[in-house]
Amino acid sequence: MTETTSYARAQQQLRERIRGTWAQHPLYIDEIIRPGLTENQIKAIRQASQQTEDTGLTHYLAIVPGLLTMGYSDWAKFTSDFAFDMHQESGEKQTLVLFSEGETSARSFAYLVTDNGPVVPTGAPELMKSSSDDFISVELAVPYYLQVLVAAAKGTEPPQAPDFDTRDVGDRDEDYIERFGLDNSDPDTLVFGATAVAALGATLWLLHRRHRYSWRSELTTKPELVTSHKLKKAVTEAAAPIPEPDHPDDDTWALHDRGRRIQDALAALTAAHPDWAESVDFAHRNGVFVLVALDRWLRRQLRRRSSRVEDEPRFCFLFPHHRKDIEDHVLKQSGRSLTVGLCADCRQELATGHDPERLMVPKRPGSTRAVPYFQRDDAYALSGFGSFQPLDEAVLDEMSPQRSAAVGRSR
């Protein structure tokens, strides 16, 4: 077994142990280090966790051993990715996640996580350790970091840093104080404000990630589609009678019938949402975009003179306007595996460990909270823009006047 394989296995095993506990309650103390913690330390950790829970904010706390093979960037990626996964599972607007070593130091990674991704709040940079092994103990670090996270989530002032004398009695090696420019006359001035290249690197990495995933908390506004694809004109053109097939047979007449259903679906969608071209809910204009593309494809098939058949257009499940090289792909969403159509770019994003951008819409009419369109319960989600069923069928089922009348009577 190579060192890299052992390292990856240790990471995965640690993650599984933590996640197993977090599925039951928010506090995890690794069994490897628990025997080395004093009763007072465990009491302080539990009390800090309970106080955080009492605020009503969702939090997760892990007291972990120091994995020597993990450098700073490894810990930053491991903990921030893990933190975002837990936020997604929580379903909350904000989630507090804290990882703290409890072995020889209390090096900690504290994250306030939103749909944009994890961020390190002001007042909670990673605590550096000097060559003299000075550190802040876990019973001080955990309450402090949790209070910083709560303050960041609520928009209040962060707490005062705890008193901590970095000087070891009987040992005048004060490189730690000198290294960070602390005043010898005030040794209780804490080192939390100290910066280092490693900490800066992690901050820049997180800022890049936050920018990359900013779409997660914002309604989709691009591409606008209406002007760029002349959708209003296309809707008018799609209302023209469906031509009879040049070479009539069972297949072409079936296409003709499909064309009429697409026409009806387009009419139902634009009637149900007359503001589709201006609405902040971009699912409607994407729906029009898909139906118009299907209408144009179908008319070409009915008029074709050669025996060559053009495949029905497919649309990316995550963002329907993506059209490049659509293929079936098994996508994990909310604990389920779904086979959907994904474009080449989205598949590449997933292959490199990133979440591709997706169509974000209001959670409900009038809401300002953005969610992926497939988390709603409407024609777009039910069809997956063609991944689960043809969009025209889903629209007719959900938006036709007959459906509206039936729903009205049931009420």
C-alpha cells in the first residue's frame, strides 16, 4: 500500500466516523484522543456545543486527532468540502461547522456555511503554532470559535479572545511572542490575529470557491434567452399550423401528432405564465426555449426529403440551454441516484470534483430564495426538461386549462 493510498484511506475513515456521529448529534470526539482529554476539557467542549445548540443555529463540532500527513491545504480542502456537504444535508440557510484538533494543539477550522459555500468568519483564522509548541488549549479554543461563528451568523460583534499566556513557566524561549510581534508586557494578547502565508492561501482558496459557487444563492439571470434566441417571435411562428408530412407513414403521422401536442404545450405555458419573458423565474423562458427547439426540429422532420432522420434534440438536466454533446449520466441528488442527460461541460465539471452551475429559480412564487428548479414540484421538475419525460407532456399535464379546472374543482 502506497503512502498516498494510506493517506486517502485515513481521510475517508475519519470522514466516515465523523459523519456517522453527526447523523445522530452534533458533537464528535474521536475515540483516539478521547482518553487523553481531561474531564474539564470534555465538559467545556460539551457545554460549548450545548450553548451553540441553544441559539437555534445548526452546528457540527468535531474534535479530531492531528493527522501529520495532512498539510494546511489538505486540511482546508478536507474540512471545507465536508462542511459544505453537511450544510447541504441540513437544508438550513446557515450552518456552523468547527473542526478542532485535540491532541497536541487546538488548531481549528471554523466555517460559516451558506448556499454560496463555506467561509471563515472574521476573528477565526487558523491558529498557528510555533516551533516551541505553544498553543491554545482545546477547552479555550472550542468555545471561542463557536462564539465567533454564532456572532458571524447573527451579525453581532465577535467575542473577546480568551486570556492565554504563551510563555511556559521556566522556559524563556519566547520565539512565539516575537514571531507575531506580541507585546511582552501584555502576554495575554492572543495570537488569533496573526497571519501567515498558509492562512492567506486558504482564505484565497475559499474566496475563489465562494465566487465559483455564488450561483447557489442567486436566481439565474443569464443567459436571458428571450432576445438572444428571439423567443417571442419563435412562439408566434410555432403557432402556425403543423405541416402534413411530405412522406406520410405511421412514423411521420406520429410526429405530426407530437407537433400538435408541442403546440398545445407552448400555448398552455404562455397562457399560464403570460409574463414568461420578463419573469424572474427563468424556468419559464427555459421551458419556452425547449419547446420552441422541439417544434423547429419536428417541422424539419415533416419536411425532410431524404431518408436521413435527425435525432430529437436533448437538453442538459442541470441547465437546459446547454446543448453540447448530451449523454446519459448517473447523478447523485439528495441521496438518490438519477440517470439524466448532461452536457459535456457539466460532465467535465463533475469529473473534476466541482458542482456545475444549474438553473436556479424562486422556491415558490414571490419567494426570493433560490433553489435548483428540480427541487420544486412543477412541470419542469417532473420532466427534467426531457430527462424523465417529454416536457410537452409534463406541461400539458400540469398547465392545461383542463388540468387547472380539475384542480379548482378538487378544492
